[in-house]
Amino acid sequence: MRIAQVVPLHVAVPPAGYGGTERVAYNLSEALVKLGHDVTVFASGDSHSSGRLVPGVDKAINFSTDIDASAYHIAQLMDVYGRVGEFDVVHSHLDHMTLPFIEQSKTPTVITLHGRLDAPESQRALRMYRQANYISISDSQRRDIPELNWVATVHHGVDVDSFPFYPEAGDYLCFVGRMSPEKRPDRAIEIAKRAGIPLKIAAKVDAKEAGYFHSEIEPLLDHPLIHWMGQLGEKEKRKLMGRALALVMPIDWPEPFGMVFIEALACGTPVLTCPMGSVPELLVDGVTGCVRCNVDEMADAVKELRHISRLGCRRYAERRFDMLRMALEYVNVYSNVQGRRALFAKPAPVRPDVAGDPVEEVAFS
């Protein structure tokens, strides 16, 4: 199949640091190439891909406030749809910006929506094109706008084999992600203090989140148990997560997915989080870590984390969140929007068995 992957130009693929959407698009493109598909990746010129790379800009623009990113993305989409006859399907990761281009194209387009969908401006645009082919990254993501033409839910995947497995639990918690209020790093700090265990924080501070960081979080870092590490590269991030007792991510928003969850599990590290958004859909309390509702419950749960099977976490990631599985599910979507039958059987949900390890009853045929 000839597939175009249209990736945001903010971050090069694969991302050296933060870049959830770009990392998913890279993993998917690499897996599709491994499966034998002809993949063209429209991304920044400093990106790398096993497929054919078409640069939309020489170098990733990195969320610069001095650059009008929308202008570059419109030009990128003009390039994609100017040669759309070269593809069997276009897969866009540019959300609603893609919508005006799809009506004049005979080649079907699918759009994966990567973020939250409760903003009124986004909802207005999406509702004007409600019959487009939308893919959710979790079932919970659909709740704010269920009337769209949702053709599938496809959970993200990572190259699990590329993550080192850490069979032994460490003596600290870690917080990895964006330094934003909804991720609740303040809660993570409070949990670590109450549990009496060190917390290592590796996070990106965007310009728009700098005020929150300086006013709310920076004063909390002056404590012997709290260690600020800033933003880490991918290798260092995996080492930090793998050596941790657990990833603590006490979110306070309807998280559409949470890549860091599955990255931690791929290292064998359990997750301590809250039952918000996609969490009940992705994680299993007592198997992948602990899911609790408030700071008191989460602090109490820290002592339970050493009893979580780290091998069970790794196997859970292999069975549910490997990027080849993600690619196979997307191939089904691509086939369906072309009016063809699905090529692979839908896997059954993973459930914990009586021994506490995840098992699966049906795999792809």
C-alpha cells in the first residue's frame, strides 16, 4: 500500500526529546515500512525515516513564537495534496488543519486526533467536517464530540524491544513529561514527601508554562527528596524511568492517551496515576501499577509498587502497545476507508490472569 504520513513540523522525527505526536508518527511509519508498505513521510528536513522523506521545512521550527507555524503547515498540505494521486491513502497528524484539503481529493484521508477535544474552536471546525475519517487514540477521547465519523480507535505503540528492561525496582519515583498544571507535578512532589521517597523530575518547560513552573513548582524543589533534572534526551529518559520504583503521574485532566505510561511499562516500570481520561482503558490496577483517586491514596499505594511484577509490566506493553500491533490496526483502517475488507483479526482485550500477569486470548491472524 502507498501511504503518506503527514507529520507536524514543530519537532524532527524521531524526536530527540519531547514530541509525543511526532514520536507516534515516526513509530508508525517505521513499522509500516517493516510490514512492506511504501511510506512517504512529510516532515521537517532534519528528520530521519526508513521511508521516503519529503521536507516541509529545512529544520524543525520547535514551537518558536517568532514563526507562523500554520503558514508552513498549509504549504506542507498543499504539497501533499498536489501529489495525492501517488498514494492509496493519506494519514494526517495535523488535526483540523487538514480538513479543507480533503474534499477535493479522490484519495481517502484519515486524521488521527492527538489532543483533547473540548476546546470550542476545535469542536466548531471538526463539526463542520463531521463526515471526515477520524481516528481516536482512546475511546475516552471521543466523549466531548461523539457525533464525528469515528472510523477506529487505535492506541499508540512503541518499539518495545528498543527499551531496556529493568527487572529490579529502584529506590526513587520519577515524573516525566510536560511541566503543566494538568500533569500535576505538585501532586507528585507531595506524594514523594508523604511516602518519604526521592522523586526525580525530568520535564520540559514551554514558554507558555514557564510562569506556572516558576511560581508554583520551583519553590517546591528546595527539598532534599526532590531532584530537578530538566528535559532529558531519549536514552537518559529511558534510563531514568527504568531504574525508578515507579513513574508517578497524578494527572488532573482527561488525558487522551499518555505515551509516557507505555514507555515506562516497556522498561518494566509500573505506573502510579489517577483514573482520569484514558487511564482506565489503558492500565490495569494491580498489574501495571496502582490507580488511585487522590494524593492520600497514592502516597499509601507507594508501598504496594514493589509487589507489582516488572516482567508483567513489560509483557503487558509487548502485547498491547508494540508499534507493529499499532501498524496492523492502522492497515485495517486504511483498507476500510478504501472500501476493502479488514486484513487482520481484531485482538481481544488483554486481561490479568490469576497469577497477576497479563495474558491475551486472541492475537492477529
